[in-house]
Amino acid sequence: MNYLGTDPREGAVLVASSDVTSDTSSVTLTGIFESETMYFINIMDFRPSGDDRGLQYRWLDGSDNTITHTNYHEGGRYGYSGGAGSTGGVYAADRTDGYAYILNGGGNAGDEAGHAEMWCVPNTTQEKMAYHSGHYHTGTDEDYFTEFGTGTRLNTSATVAEGIEFRASAFNINNISIRVYKLGTKVNPLRSLKRRHTDNWVNSNYIGGTIKGQGWAKIAQATAADGDSAIQFNDCFTDNYKRYVITATDCRPSTNDQHLLTQWVDGTAPETSTYYSTTFHADHSGSTATGISDDETHGLVMGNVGTDASEAGHAIMWCTPRSTNTPKFLQYRSIQHMGSAIRYVNGSNAYNDATAFTGIKFYFASGNMESGTIKIYGVND
């Protein structure tokens, strides 16, 4: 669309994107990283051309060449769901082949895909560090893997990174969508007579196009009243957006010590078959417990939320409900007050269905909702 006047945009700006739908050896995005700036990279629907292959990346310098290094240090925590029969744990690795893993071991059938989110500051003379989490279908039916959190470090190089390259380990990339967002470094202040020319505004006589692909568009919101059995959205997901972000705030049950659960909605009917999940939790402020739960059979988002006025939970979630891949993943991070302690949860839910869903339901395992606000955002393409 055309725009006339000042430009109030700020925050995350789309700086690079790529969509691959057939065998490609690698995806290279160059000249996109600015000095000492944080970036968020969204990776969707990754499928390798060979079974049981991971998604890897490496940093590139200003001439689009690989940055010379000794190795990549990499470590993380993971879990399984869907009947995989494996026990989650931790790992550490020194990658010497020039690449670090974002996802490791995805399937290559038409509906077996992986997704990931990555935070990084690559254009720095310090060590290149990144944090990412993700989940994928392993190639075996109803066998799902979640990386709760993985950190990587490129050491022994003061060369700044201006680009990034992605590849599938050993085989090609058969399908992937990548979006790179720069977190805004300037704030748009209110206009005044003291406005500096360096402020982040276009001139008032500017006529032109706005950049497509910035930010999250809020498409739905609902707040539970005391006594509501659930919060349900029937028509919030459309093909206008490839990726969705969901936030949940101040969620509190009417019955003490309850899990907040989700179900996908097709039309107006929630899907009630088995949901699979894996979680990692860590407690503080009254408890020091940690643990991994594999192969749980519910769609957990928060665990053991209390009922007192000061006890509630919050969460942020990522999902691609309009995809026809199986399963439907919902990855999340949440924190909740559960009476004697505060619990942090990192996990994902999987539902083995190829339906492109139109909605989602939130409810507590038992009893009603005393409070809770759910907001759903579409990620602009």
C-alpha cells in the first residue's frame, strides 16, 4: 500500500527470507547482519531430501566466505514424544566440519517436517553465540523430537558475520521457509519541534510503499471471566499467515494445582484424540527440582498452576496450524506459580493429524478458569 506522512513502525523488521520447495544444496543469505544487533530467525517446514538428516548452519564474512575457526561448541537439552520410547537428556558437542546443528535427525516424507526459532548476534568481533529451540518429526510414525534449548558458539575468530548459510547434513534441503528479523535499534519518539533529523521517521511529504513483512499482527484476543470452562477460538487461523505466535497471561484455575491444556479446533469442534508432549521443567523460590517428562499424553502448556490471587501463569507459543504436515506442533515456554514454588516449563505438543486447523482451545485439566487472557498473532510474511 502507499503511505503518506510519518512512519511509526519500530520493533522487528524482516531483512531476509527464503522459500525452498525442491532439492537445493544450501540456502545462503548474505549482507544482512548489522553491527552488534540482535536477530530472530524463524525456520518452518524443514524437510531434508534424505531420511534422518539435520539442519545445519554456518556464519559467513563480508565477502560471503566461511569464517575461519577452530570448531563450533554446541550443547542442549532434548526430549521425545509420540511413543518414541526414548529418554530425554543433555548433550555437548564440538563440531569440526564447519557447521552447527539447529535440528538434528528429521524425516523426509511429504508430511514430516521440523521447525525452529533462533536468537543471535552474529555481526560482532566477539564470539558468535546463538540460542535456538525446535521440534521435528523423526521419520518414524508418531516419533517426535523436541530441542528445548540449544546454545552454539563459534570461537577463535574476531571476524564479524554478515551472512548465514543453511544446509541439510549429507543430503539436500527438499523444503524450508526461512525468515530473518532484525530487532529495531531505534525508537520512534513523538514528533516535536525538537525532533532530530536522525530520528527514525520518513519525512512528512514521503509518498511510497511500506515494507512488507514487519512485526506480528494481532488477530484475536479473549479474556476468561470467573467460571468460564475454556477459552476457545474457532476462526482465528487462516492462510493469510504461515506462522502464529500465541501469548497467555494471568492464567489461573478455579481448582488448585491444575495443568493448562490445549486442543486444536476444526470449525467449531475441538480435536479430542491423544496429544503427545515432552517437557523440561526447573523450579525455584521454594523448590530446586528439575526434570524431563517424555511421552506424555496431553497437550500441556502450563503445569500445576495455583489458585491464590497471586498465583498464575504466563506462556508464549509458536505454531503452524494451517500446515498439512503431521504432527501439528505447538512449541512453548511458560512460567507459573504453583503454591510452594515457581516453575519454568519448556516443551512442545504434537497432534498426529494432517488437518489445516482453524482454531484452538485452552482449558484447565479440571475445573473452570478464574482468569486468563489469550492473544493470537500472525507473523507477517
